[in-house]
Amino acid sequence: MNNFKELTDFLDKYGVKYIVHSDCVEVEGNLWLSNNKLESLPESFGNLKIGGGLWLGHNKLESLPESFGNLKIGGGLWLYNNNLTSLPESFGNLKIGGGLWLYNNNLTSLPESFGNLKIGGSLWLSHNKLESLPESFGNLKIGGSLSLNNNKLKSLPESFGNLKIGGDLWLVHNKLESLPESFGNLKIGGGLWLHDNFLTSLPKSFVDIDVKGWIYMGLITRIIYNFQKRNKHKIKKQEAKLEAERKKLEAEELRTQSQIWVNE
């Protein structure tokens, strides 16, 4: 049997009820560890299996142990209001049944493995210091909303357009100067918030974006969007006119050809 003494001593300190198995320590319901001034977690923390959600908000965590990615969490994971500057590479291995709340930390980047996550609920990464997102970000599965508000993002990875977001997409208060061409491939179940950035252009694909709710953007980008939309309709009309002309020419050619055959 594995030695889980470090982990069980930690849980005992906070009055947590648990069951020790040969391969893990199980907490059958929710694990509440918020508001405890925690500065670190034991290295063996990843040996936990949690039936409900894991609350670690309002602590003083600056990092997480590498074993953290081995956690199995039946509900959501709350890590908001800490001092996290980075996440372990193993983070993408997490099994999370609900949402993931990482807002109000000091994250400047995310591990490449982050895109492996399957998040049943919403993903909140707002109010961090993110300057970029990993290329794997577009592989995420997000059942709820995605918030990236109040970061320092200047651009998004090309893979971003592969995202399928069940709820809203929030990109407000960043430093975005452009959007990837793939942006128009997005599938958004709610609204799209893009205002308070530095966008002066939009990709051509933007008019094809699948958004079930409203699109909120700054005045300049709204003008560009409307212009592109009008142009798209104009181009479609021109294409339809050209197609009609092509069919007319084909019909005339066939009539001419049939007359030649008759004369012969």
C-alpha cells in the first residue's frame, strides 16, 4: 500500500473526512479548502480522488505541485484569488467534471498541455497577466463560457478558431491588435464580447462566425464588421449573377451545338 501519510496529515489538519485506498485517498463529496491562507500543497496532493468539487480559492498559493495533474475531480475546480504565477506541465492531465475558475491570479502563461483539458462547465482566466496562449488552446473542450477578460493578450493562436464554446466568449480589456484568420470558424453558444482592445481590422472570416447571441465590439471594429458584412452580400450577389451568366452561355452553346449536329 502506498504511503499517504503526508497527505492524510494535511487533510486531518483541516478536518477533512477521507477513505484510504491502495492507490489513492478518496474524499466522497466536496473538498473545501478556501480561505485558509495556504501557501503550498503537499507533493502527494495529486493522489486525491474527489467525488465533488475542489475549492482552493482565497489562499496564498504561488504554485501547485507537479502531481496536481493526477487529480480526479467529479465537480468543478476553484483556484481563484491566489498568487499563482504558473501552472505545472501536468495540469492538462486533470480530470474535471465541472468548471475551472482561475481568475484573479498572476498567471503570465499557460502550459502547452493546457489544451488537453475537457471542461464540463465554464473556464474563467480573467484578471491575470496572460501575454499569450499556447497553440494547443484551440483543442480545449468547454461546456460553458470562456472568459479571458483583463489580461495582456496582444494576439491569439491560429488554433483559437477550433474552439467550441457552449456559452459566452469574453475577450474584453486586453491588448489585441489582430485576430487569427481562423476566428470565423468559432462556434459560440452565447454572445461574443470584444470591446476595449486595439483592433483596427478584422479577418475576412469574421462574417462567418457562428454566434448564437449578441456581438459586442468597439465602434471602429463595428464599422469594419458592418462593411465586411455588406461586402459579403455584394460579393454573393455578384457571384450569383456570374453563375446565371455562365449557365446562360452554356445553354446557348448547347443550342448551337445541336443545330450543327442537325445540319450535318
